[in-house]
Amino acid sequence: MKIALAQINYHIGNFSSNLLKAKKALEKAKSQGADLIVFAELAVSGYPPRDFLEFRDFIDKCQDAVKELASHCHGIAAIIGSPSVNPEIKGKDLHNSAYFLADGKVQDVVHKTLLPNYDIFDEYRYFEPNREFRVIDFKGKRIALTICEDLWNISNDPLYTINPMDELMVGKPDFMVNIAASPFNYSQEKVRKEILVRNTKEYKIPLFYVNHVGAQTELMFDGGSMVINSTGSIVGELDYFQEDLQIFDLEHIEKLNQIKSLPKDKIALIHDALVMGVRNYFGKLGFTKAILGLSGGIDSAVTLVVSARALGKENVHSVLMPSKFSSGHSVSDAQKLAENLGSPYDIVHIIEPYDSFIKTMDPYFHGLSFDVTEENLQARIRGVILMAMSNKFGYILLNTSNKSEAAVGYGTLYGDMNGGLSVLGDVYKTEVFKLAEYINQDQEIIPGSIITKPPSAELRPDQKDSDSLPEYDILDKILYEYIEQRKGPAEIIAMGFDENIVRKTLKLVNTNEYKRHQTPPILRVSPKAFGMGRRMPIVGKYLS
């Protein structure tokens, strides 16, 4: 039996596009002699459809797409994910399902058993879990068909009280098929492989695994679909961050050796994910041109390079907005970067509008000393200029703030926190520097002076980030332990960090939740990103 794995970049709610891609993949697989083609979880609708699932019209369109694809299944069978209607009155109205299509119609429907309801997942909000288990018979073989999380309860600390594969093994399956929507983070590929290999070793049958690829707003999917034989050897692997289709012979995979796959570098993964995330955000929304404020600092520099690689250098417009506090090298560094890329830029001075605002506010601020108010005023003037150009020319503004800044509130609402998409909002400052070094590995694109100079917002004379924050190599380690590892202050202090710095940092994180609720969607690259996967109260008192 020849089995095709179709790794496709779907678009949530774009039924015509998703169906067209599926039909093209099916015809290609059929022409190459495949007996079965496997698509991903909720492929018909795209993942995650979220509250679109509450609209009956949306579900009807899903059902119509499944029937249309089934009508093309002659001489080849297909497995594809889609929501399905739960006929039972009790329970949720929908299932997260895998459809088995053959001979022009739906032959069977298998529902997802384990519905994740943590981090970015909220599937139990919409779906009723499966409670019946059966294998699918096809061409003399028995298929154990599961959906994503159904294979993840095999860890040492199981989250659920049931393991679907234990139930399916009663039917003596010949191989497993798992259709998935496994979002990217920089450690997910390694964890995913460990879990899937563990399944094949546990049940001693091969596994065909299909994942999504592409970005859906802040969530990104890296692909990496694979085939693992019964000994736990990964014998086939599809591309990462690219659509792909490959065909495997079931009878031959046991004879294949483990493929040689080099460990994927964390920074390289983050870079590729960000490029894909920007490209898909613009492409799926029908936008083509971006704008950003280019300060001469490391964050805007990396954002410019990533977005230029995603959209084309000519489609990213930089605006340099020097103030009376800007250093001369900041402007020249920013110009040099834009010229290295061949990307357009303008210089718009903000000294006059700033002085005008100061004059306007003087009757109210008279006699009061310069403070964060005047600093923020500069950032907000820049935000107004960028949004004006966005409105006038149809650009989408890219936010350049990093995760370290977002964590401790080191940013100005309605100023440098503006934007339609936050490119680096899940990348710590120390990682931004590593991204810059990665970008420059073959040639100097980002001027070296941008990388080596001390970070500064340049909103007051001789300002440095370290005036207000701990050094980033210390700050980022504390933030990682608190945000990603969920450790409390006592645990972090016990690791050797200064108690005052730890308590001040955690207080900043929790008291600035209100700012993060007003930021653009953030491309998720870590296991715990700000946004839909981290839900904290604004008015909470814990550690604040």
C-alpha cells in the first residue's frame, strides 16, 4: 500500500482555497500511484477556527467541502480533518473529526478523544470527546486513526485518564495514522519526535503523521510530517516551513534506516518561523506592504531584515524619526542598514512637533520637571507619524518591541507599542542579538555598530536601557524562569539571582499586564508566549 502525506498551508475559513489545494494534492498523489492520501487535522476549515465553529453556516461549508473532496476519491482514498456534527442531544454540538473517504463518498468518521484545553488550545470549548474506538479496514489492512493529542498521553505525567491507542490496539491495527495541528515553538520539534517515536515503540506498529504548515495570525505550524517504522526509526520526514507531499510504501518502511536529520538550531528555527509568520500574515489578509520605525537599534534592525525576507525588500518602508536626543550614529546606522538591504526609507524629524506639543502643554505642565511624560510624548509622535503613513499609503505597521520589553512594560502605549503585527514580541532581547548574528553569518547586513552599542530608547540625554532595567543577560534569565518555567520568586532567588532584582522584575511583569492586553498579535515562537496562550488578570494582586 502506498500512502501519501499532504502537508499543506491552509487558510482558516477559506474553503475554496483549502479544497482546491486538497484536490490538487489528491490528483498528484493518485497520478503517482498512491492508494491513500492523508491530510491534517481540521484541514477543511483551517486551524484553529475558534468561534467560527459557533456558526452553523461555517459547519455547513465544512461538510460541503468534505463531500466535494469525497466525490474525487475514485481509485484513491483520503483521510482529512473537519468538524462534524454531534447527533447526540447531550454534550457539545460538534466533534473534531477525521473523515475516511473512498469510492466517491464518506466511508467512516473517527472523532478526537483527547481535547487539549491548555496554553493556546481550547478545544473542549467547542468539541465533544470521542468515547467509541474502532479501526478502519482498507485494502486488507487495519488503520488506527487518531487526531493529534490522542497520541500525546504517553508521557511520564499523563494529562488524561484514557489512552486512545490502548483502546484501538484491541482491533489489532497494522499501522497508525495521526492527523495533527501541532503549533511551532522552538522546542516542539524535538518533543514531538520523542512522543511519536515512543508510540511506535510502545505499540510496535508504524506511524504516518501529518502536520499543518504555515501561520494563522500568531500561531505558526512548522510541518515536519513524518513516517516512523515499528522499531521507532524515523524513515521519512517532510520539509519544515514549506508545503510538501511525499509518498511512502507501507511494505518497504520496515526495511528503511533512520534518516539522518541534524539537530535544528534554535535561532535558525526562530528566524525561519518569523519570516513565514510575517509572509503568511500579509498574504492571507491580502496585504503587500509594511512600514516600521527604524531607530538604529537592534530590534527594528532585525524586524526590518525579517520582514524584507518575508515580503521583499522593496515592500518594506522604513521611517527614521530622529529627535533632539537621537545620537548621530543611530541615524547613520539605520541608513546603512536600509541601504545594505536596498530597502526604501524616509527621514522625518520630530523635533518641531515635539516642541509644539511641549508649548501646547506648558500651561498645564508649567513648573514641572521633565519625566517619563515627555519621553512618552516622543514615542507617541512617532506612532502618529507611522500610522498616518499607514493610512495614506496602505502600509501595515510592524511593531518592533521584543519580549523583554513587553514583559516589564518598557514601552509606550499608542507609541512604540503600535502595530498590526508584533514580529519580535516573543523573542527575548538576548535572542534578538543572536538573531542579528545569525542574519550576519554570511555577510554584514546589520551594521556591526548596531549590534555592539548599548541598547537605548534615546528619549532623554545619554539614556541607556540599563538605567531602568537589569542587564538583559540577567533580566532574560529571570523572565524565562518566571514566564516559561512558571517558577515563583523563592525558586528563582534560590537559583542565585539577586532577591531585589527578582522581586522588582516579577512585579513589573504583573503590573504591566494592562499594556500587553493592548498590543498587536505576537508571532509565537516560545513554549509560553504573551497573547492567547497566557491568560492573566489585569487587576490581580499576585506579586504586584
